[in-house]
Amino acid sequence: MPVKLFSGARSSGISFNMLHRDDLSRLKQQYVCLADGKVVDRSDIVKGYEYRKDEYVVIEPEEIKKIEPKTAKTMEILEFVKSSEVDPVYFESSYYMVPDEAGRRPYALLTKAMEESEYVAIAKLTMHNREYTVFLRPHDGGMMLHTITTKKRFAKWKGSVLLRSNLKTRKSK
């Protein structure tokens, strides 16, 4: 079923633009070749993997497409679990999942079935060239998608005290 994602959270912070002090014009970012100091046009930029210090293998866009995960264009639902079995501490980012015109009926049926059964879906999808494990749950008559972080990214806690082995410390001078 075709869907679109919209960010479920907005930053409330202030954002600044980089300006030229003399005339307050906005600045643009450019890529500069370290070898000759010249600005490089986007059409002349390729992706490369550094396999040894300063030695690269160029990876063409066609090659990247060949190795894309199957979730690059579609979301794969892996399983359904009781909503009570999922700890929200693992939620990273939240998105509203909205159906395209062709997907409205299956979307509504899936949402209703998940609401009535109190089940949620664990799925995989690719966003921003990275594969994510996600959690789908009904929310206010629609569906929310949450990216999930792994246990490896959490500091270890014992009671309410963070274990020292997980803290990065600096030596004083």
C-alpha cells in the first residue's frame, strides 16, 4: 500500500543562516578539491570507499542500486506483536504515516485491525539510504511509524545510577 511519511516532531530551536557580513547575502556551500583548490561542480562528484589511507574505489550510482536492500522501495512487515510487548524507550524518531489515494482502503483496514487486536507491526524500510527497523502503531485514527534504536546504543543502568563503565571521562590536567 503506497504511503507517505511526515515528521511527527518539529524542532523548537532557533535556526540561523550563514551570511556575508558586508551585504548580508546568504552563503552557499561548495565542494573544493583538496589537490588543486578548485571548486568542483556537483556533476563531477562521485562516491568513493577508502579501502586504504588515501586510496579509493569509486562506486557508481548503478552499482549502489544493485545492492540496495529490498526495503529501498517498499516497507517489509516482519511480524505483529502485542503493543504491551514494545518498550517505547527504543523509539528514536516518529513519523505520521499517510496513505496515497490508492492505499486508503488497505491502510484503513490495517489500522482498524491493529486497533481492535491491540497488535502493532515491526517492519523494515529504507530512508535516507539507510535501512531501519521500525514500529507501526495506530494513533488517533491513523498510523504512526517510529524508528527503533538498538539495545547496544543505550548506556547500562543499575537501579537509577548510570554505571561508570559507560561514561566517557576526561583526565584533568
